Amino acid sequence: MEIYFLYEYLSKTLDHLSAAEEIINRQEAVISELKKEINQKSVLLEKDETLQLTAVRLYHSQREVARYLELGYLNLIDHPDIAKEVRLTAYDARAQHLMTSGLMKKFTMTSKHVVQTLLPMIRDGVELQDADIVRDTFGQILDLAEDMKKESERTKASYYQIQGKVQKNLGEVDERNTTVMKTKGGVGLGDVQTLKEAATHLGDVDKLFTKIIKFWEDMAAATKYLKDDTKAGEVYLKKIEDERYQTRFLKSIERAEQNWGFFGQLCGAYVVETDKEIDFLYEYLSKPLDHLSAEERKNRKEAVLRELKEEIDQVYPQVEDITDEKDA
């Protein structure tokens, strides 16, 4: 039986009991069961290694997307029609990167508002024994969590759309490569090779978008957890005037404070990193690359590949550190 219905059932039953001692015993039993079940279901977000792991990878995945799109674009300069489409996809990726940064800033500020303003208001309401303040403020927090869950789901859907464009670009490159291979005479191996490289890099972008989408799936789940775990304390609100219920309710608020605080730190760390380099990562969109000589393009591709290697070397030790802590 769910917590809410268990509570409702026992409350109605208690109304029909005449013995004061039996009522007290039954109420204590309800409190004990509620406390036990809530504690069993409450796992702090801070202990969720999966969420931490995907958060570490989000920013790095977005950096890699920018670089692989540049590599794809560089390899398609001799095929301007496809290069144009890849460039448009890169514009979309940059715009979504900026929107993601803005959303994570919003999540950071929302979490801060909950921890520094709304939860203290709830504690004041309990201390003042004003049930209206407690319920109204509690409802605001639940609404904020629901909004964040919806925005996480919308962001995931947006990344799916961009991934679809990347897959379309990849299909166009494969089709052109097939056409070039069938063409007799005048076709150099270099042209075939650059098309293959473009396909490889666009394939890398496709895989990275799958990782980013997974992050937003985890974020949607995390914000749902924030709402559900906060809402768990709602069972105490019906008896909030009772000091024993107040104590249990405040315990649930303390746990919610930890979860909201960690969630805010997670989002804030991303914002600090990503704000530094979005313009730099997509700098190639503001400069025409079709005027570059073959040698200049070769040098630029080598430079981007070096940056990607450094990126991978930088992120995976962090991932291993988190995994090691889990195994310890």
C-alpha cells in the first residue's frame, strides 16, 4: 500500500477508536512505518555516481561535438553543398550549447532559491505553527521541480532533433562517397579519403549526441526524484500542528535541502566550465574555411585532432577517479 493511502486509511480508522491509549499507540505505529518507508526510498543524489559521471562527460562531449563538426566541415570543402549543410548543423549545435548553458544557470539559481529562501520559510512556518505558510511554500518547491523535469525532457528532445540532422548529413556524405567511387577517371584517392574522414567524424558526432541525450534522460530522472523525495514529506502535513509530525517533517526537509544543494552544485560546476569557451569552440563558424589551402586545412585538422586527444586524456582520468571511489 502506498504511503499516502496507508496514512489515509489509518487516519480514518483512528476516528472510530474510543480508547485514548489505543489512538496514541496507533499514531505512533503510523509514524514509525512512514519514517521507515521514506528512509528506505530516499537515496541522496550526492551518492548517485551515474549522475556525477554523466555530468563530468556532458561538457566534454559538447566540446568534442564542436571539434568533430569542424573536422567534418574541413573534409567537405570540395563538396560545398554538403559542407553548407554540415555548417548549418554546427550552427544548431552551437545554439543548443548556449541554450543548455542558460538552462543549467537557471537550474543553479532555482536550487539556490529553494535552499536559501523557500526551505528556511518552511522551517519558519513550522516554528510559527502556521500550516498555510508551510503548505504554500512546499507547493512552490514541488512546482519548481516539476518545471525542471519538463525542461530537461524538452532539452533531450531538442538534442534528438540535432542528432537527426547529423544523421542526415552522414547519409549525404555516404551517398556522395558512393557516387565518387563509381565515377570513372579524374577522381583522386584524396577525394575519397576526405569523404571517408568526414563520414567518420560525423559518426563520432552522432555517438556524442547519444551520450548527451543520455545525460538529459538522467537529469529528467534526477529532477523527478527531487520532486518525489521532497513530496514524501507531504504525508506529515496533515498533522503538522502535532509536534511529533513536525519533527519528522523537518527531517524530510533536511534531506531535501541536501539533495537540492547537491543538484545546484552539479549544475553550477557545468556553467563555470562551459561559459569560458563556447565562442572559442565554434570560432570556425565566423571565419570562411573554403579559402584555406590544402596544406592549411591539413595543419588545422592535425591541430584539432591534437586538441581532441588532450580532451580525452583530460576527461577519462576524472571518470576513473569517480569509479575508483565507488569501488573503494
